[in-house]
Amino acid sequence: MHYLSTRGGMSPRAFSDVTIMGLAPDGGLAIPESYPRIDAVTLSHWRNLSYAELALAVMEPFVTDIARDDLRALVQRTYTADIFGSGAITPVTPLDEGFYLLELSNGPTLAFKDVAMQFLGNLFEYVLDRRGEELNILGATSGDTGSAAEYAMRGKQGVRVFMLSPHGKMSPFQTAQMFSLDQPNIHNLAVEGVFDDCQDMVKAVNADADFKARYRIGAVNSINWARVLAQVVYYFRAYLAVADEGEEIAVSVPSGNFGNIFAGHIARQMGLPLARLILATNENNVLDEFFRSGRYRVRPREAVYKTSSPSMDIAKASNFERFVYDALDRDGERVGRLWKQLAGTGEIDLSELGIHREVARYGFVSGTSTHLDRLATIREIYQRFGRIVDTHTADGIKVGREQCPPGMKLVCLETALPTKFAETIREALGRDPERPPAYADLESRPQHFTVLPPRMEAVKDYIVQAVS
């Protein structure tokens, strides 16, 4: 298996190359040259595998430059009960007849990002050690990616992390979770702007080929292909836990940067019977607008709402480019032209190309959830099932139940534990959510971060000083 760029300007690369590469040299995203197909017989054989065994089976066709025994050791070291609380790793909990919650928040930072990031930390260390190299990871977070990356990379040999976050715009729990880490290889950079400023600076630094090469810049955001691949695994796990052989189901995914639901798209392209990929947005509903109209409009920073599901307060979805590449029959030159237009005008209209009318063949539908919707959903789920869900998961449940066909099983992806968004839980229920004992004093711990202006040169200067 080799990897190409969504913009058509990269020669085929191996999995390990794109793992540490970040953005492709032409500014695009790495994507496999094809998606392996899994037939019904193989899928049936996977039903009783452990999570680590399933991860090996799903990933192996994509990872052809790492020996099978080494890949097995990586997934076995990653997916353990000690790290994720139980051997199930991502348990599936029935809430009602045909209505399930896929628990993805049992890792060390209580968010779904741990499932992929813990693997990525081990993978980085393995690849860098094999090559005798070091890597400076530059990332951007609207909340959960940062802490998941830092907890996965802390203490890893050959790896430094420089994580950009929007200053004052994450929840208090998310902020403290990141900034309380005091590790020599972890650098928290609070940017005076919004998440999209952070994400744009990461892309801009990656686009400077000389700087990127000199300072060995890599990525952990969902632009990193290995992270997306690790997320594909839990779609297979969810399906095998709830579906009869050959049965089609729907999954609902809260989405801001499009990486999580794009992993579901990959699973579907591989042959997993996902009839519906339901994309749930909050008030920053750029993706919902596209899937309804074919128009993709990036909002200016001043038009990005600060919401009670802050990890989705995103106006530009990085992984969306990978989907458009597939939808345009993998025409990289065409994607490159479209993204050049997007950079210049802030929008692209794909309705003329008919993509939004063709999304049915990819299974996508979408919807928007508001703050009042979140409160109502949190209350209902608690009253009916005794379960407290976080704000993003509430968005997914609300839109998922609206868009799931009658009689079809629905799996909603839980993205974080509610303790990370206690203020909104108190507003909805009049009580605090339970907090794991290890985080009892989190907000009172000393915090370590540096405030930077939203300028690429400020980020570069910080990196240069840190590695000198």
C-alpha cells in the first residue's frame, strides 16, 4: 500500500513516511492509493476478536512497511485494560431498543481522541527509533486533541510536542488538563485567536518546506493519516457488537474537523454495512450547509460562535479535503485548484459538480444542534436512562435520532465524558457530573503555557528557541 496526496503533487510514499510527514509537500493530505475491501466472510471471522486483534486485522492492509509482528506488538501495547479501563476498550452500551452508545472516552484524557492518539504515540516512537530520528510535533486543538496528544507523547523518546490552542476558549477542565502537564517535551502555546487561527498556522508552518525539513515538523491532528486509520477500527467494533450478519446500521458522529466521521467513511468504503453516516454539527454548521447545499463556506474568525460544545467550534474542516478527493473520483489536480480557490475566496461551490446530490452513495446525511437542543437531550437521556452524556455527544444523539431511518439500528459515538463540560451539565441537570478521582483537583494544579499572538512567525520563533 502506497500513499498519495489529495492535491496530486506527491510521489507515492510508504505508511511510515506519511506518519511522520504531516502535510504532503504540495499542501495536500496523505491518502491511500486505494481502500482494501473486506468481504462478509472475513467480517464474520472478525466478530470474536479482541480489540487489539481487530486493530491488527483492520490496519494491516494499510501498513505494509512494518512487519506484522511489530504492528501486533504496537497494538497490543496500546489497547490494554490498564490504559482504557477494561478489555473492551470501546464498549457498546444499549440505551433503548435499537439505540446504542459507543463509549470512546475511557482513555487517560476522557475523550475519543485517546483511542487513536495512544497508538500514534507508540507508533511515532517505533518509527523514529528505527530511523534514528527526532520529530517536533506541531498541532492545533479546540479542546480534546491537545490533551490526548500530550498524554500520549509525554516522555516518548525523540518526540517534542508544540500544541496551539485558542486562549480562553476551551472549557476549564480541558484547559487545566493540558496546561497542568509539566513535561520537558511538552509545550503549550495559547494563541490569542480562535481554533481556526491555530489550525491555519499549523498548515502555514508545514507549507514552509525549508523550515519543516530543518526542524523536523510532524503532525498529530487528524491531518495525520495514521490517526485517522486508528479510528477506523472502532467502527468495525461497533458494527460487530450490534448488527446481525449483513444488516445495515446507522452511525451518528459529532463533527467539527471531519476526521472522526471520515474514518467511518473509510470503513464504509472497505465494505462495512453502514447505511447512514450521520454528521452532527453545532451552531458552527459549515459542514451541515455543505451536505445540504453543496456550498462550502469558511466562516471568518469573528463569525465563529463560542458554544457549549467547544471542540466543534471550527469553521474549516481539515479532513473534508480527503472526502472531496474521493467524491471527485480522486482527481488531485482538481482538488488542488478548488483548495487554491478556497484559500482566495473563502468558499467553493460544488453544487454544479453534483457532489452534494451524490452524497447518498456515500451514506452521508447531516443536521445541526443548538445549545437548547443540547440541554434538552442531556435532560432526556438522564431522565430516561440514568446516563449523563457530554455536550458533543448530545449533539450527535439529537441529530442521529432525527436522521436515522425508522427501524434501523443507530449507534451514537460518545466523544468525551461529561465532567469535561460540567458548566453545561449543571445548567441542564442542576448537578455536577461525576469526576474520576484522578482529576479531583485538576483546575487547582499549576498551569504551564505561553501566550502567543496569532502569527506564524511567533510560532516559528518559539520552536527555534525550544530546540536550540
